[in-house]
Amino acid sequence: MKLFAIILTAILTQNFILSKFLGICPFLGVSKKTDTAVGMSAAVIFVMVLATVATYPINSFLVSQGLGYLQTIVFILVIAALVQFVEIVLKKYMPPLYESLGIFLPLITTNCAVLGVVTLNIQESYNFIESIANSLGAGLGFMLAMVMFSGVRERLEGNDFPKMWNGLPITLVAAAIVACSFLGFTGVVENIFGV
Amino acid sequence: MAEKKTLGQEFTKGLVKENPVLRLVLGTCPTLAVTTSVENAIGMGIAATIVLICSNVVISALRKVIPSKVRIPCFIVIIAAFVTMVQLFVKAFAPALDASLGIFLPLIVVNCIILGRAEAFASKNAVVASAVDGVGMGIGFTIALVLMAAIREFFGSFNLTLKVLGFGTQVSLADPLASIGIEPILIFILAPGGFFVFGLLIALANKIAEDKGLARAELKSCAECPMAASCAVKAAGEECAE
């Protein structure tokens, strides 16, 4: 039950993009078309879960050796190496998957959402299973926001705005309105699960 | 760098003309996340500026040693080392700031301003110029953060927390305004307000830039993105930005 609450919180009330502001670059940059948004988010979910699986034992080891302060450096290196490794493996053994996800992988290395989720798992002192649940929820929330927003962006296309608002500013205002809709979820998960 | 700039120009370009947040649209995540109060914005700005100056100096000093094929991982390790130092410092001397910045302090590692300046400037220029570039860009980042935080905090709570590392005062108009029945607009502090104020500031920056005949602020096109060398989105014929 607690796992379910963690996943729902990460998707709805604490949405990574719309309430935590992690992963704004891909949110604004790659959300122009729905299929690109889906591909990018699928890659993010994949890397988030994998990075959590890899960094959790490494962090336990670092802490046991009294090297907890190396966390940030080690995590970013592990994520970078992992992304490279996944890319090579996918390219060699699963070309169809590589075609759809592979192109987004290098973008994810320096994406704050991935480093954010692994750091957050440690800060919230989740255990291994809870960490994976949180990463999965964060990734799904990322996908939900990306896909919703790409729909909004397609509608914005070709509209006639005042000149100074064209492009990025109007996209941000649209994002503000999408974020408003997520404010409506405040407290929902806490009330359902009583956590 | 097509033309040679003086050190003064390297410094001032980051403040307004090439402001990293409002003109280059870099570092959007911390910009949106920490601007709920002026105090947080100043703290984040100072932390990022220190990391930016240190990493610019070291990367510039090592620019002839680092092989270009593995330069991005090298840059990230150097940046991560400085971020860890700053993080430990803040934890020790300003625990309140550490608590309010939360995970955005370690996330300075993946702040595109720092990696972007390393790739676009420090890896091609001499040490002194890179240090000056770091100072200018860092102050430009801080100015943009403080501007945005001031708008959000004022309208969201009618307060302005003019504090640096715990020293300073808080200016509050909440009580006098409440007595004549004006309540703060809470949504400015919440997430949607962040997007909205950021959009507003970019729109204003675009307006001023257009009046002066400069290019509009847009998300970086693929060619100028710090990740362009290793990114395959472009190769696959997709647009990564507008």
C-alpha cells in the first residue's frame, strides 16, 4: 500500500516537472510533437529505474566506508557510464528499441530529473523497493506531463500571439496553466492513503 | 570567439546582453525552483557563481591537457568536485540555506549554465578571461534569479526577504495591505506562478532585445547546445528545440 502511495504521489501531487521543476529542458525542448515526447519520456523512465537500481547499492557501500560525501560525483559518473552502456547494448542487441529510445539517451545524462530522483531517494531514506517505486512514479509523472503538454503545444502552433509573446514565453504561460491543473491534486494522495 | 573582447566586455556581456537565464535560456530548472524567496535566490546565485568561477578556471587551465573526445565527462567530474565542496560548505555554515535549496544544491552539477560555459568558453579561452566570464555569467544568473524571486515573493506573500546567508531584514507589506482587505496572490509562490513569471520576463527581454535589433531569446538550437557533440537527436533528423 505504501508503495502505491509513493508512486501516486510522484505522479500526481509531486509531479517532477510541474511541481518540482526537474527536467524542464526536455519539457520545453522535446515536447513539440507527441511521438517525440513519448520516446523521450520512455527513455527517461528506463534510465531513472536503472540508475536507481545501480546507485542504491553503491550509495550503501559509500556510506559504509564513510565516503558519503562523494555521492554527487559518483552518482553523475555512474549515470553517465550507465547511459553509455545501455546505448551500446541496445544498439548491438535490440536495434528496434534503439531506434525508438536510443536517440534520446545521450540527452538524459545531464538531465537533472535523473540525478534528482536518485538524490531524492537517498534524502528521503527510502529502502531499495521504495526507491524503485519512487523512480518509476517520477518517470511516469514525467511522461504524463510531457504527453499532456505536447498536446497543448500542438494547439498553440500557428496561433496569432502578440509578437513579444511568440515562441518561448507563450509556451511557458501554457506550462503555467497545465501546472495549475496539477495543483488540484494537492492533498489527494495523503487523504486516500492517510500518510 | 570571432572577435577579441576586452576583459571588461567579457564581464559585462553576462550581466545583460548575454544574460544566461533571460537571453540564453540556460539553467531553467533552478531558476523556476528556488525563486520562491529572494533569500533562496541569492543563496543559489552565490553557490552557482562560485562553482562557475572555479570550474571555468580549472577547465581553462586544463584545456590543452584534456583530450577533446572525453572532454564532457572530464568537465562533469571537475564541476561535480566543486559542487561537492560548495555543498559541504553550505551544510556546515548555512544549514538553513541547505534545507531550503534541498536537492537543487547537488543539482548544480547538471546546471546547463556551468557545463555550457565550460564547453562554449572556458575550453577555448585563457584562464583570466574564463574567470572573468565566470564572474559575469554568475552575477547575471544571480540578477535574473533575484529579479524573478522579488516578483514572485512580493505578489505571492507581500514580503521581501532581503537576506544574504541569514544576515539582513525582511520587508513586509502583508499586514498593512491585509488591513485594507488586500490578500496576497498565493499562486505566484506556487509552481504555476514560476512558469508564468518566467514567461513574462522572457517576453519582456524579447521586447527589449527586438527594440535594440538583437535576436530573441529561444531555447538553444541544436548547433549551439552544449550537448551537441554527443547528441544523436539531431543526427536522427529531429528538432531538439524550436
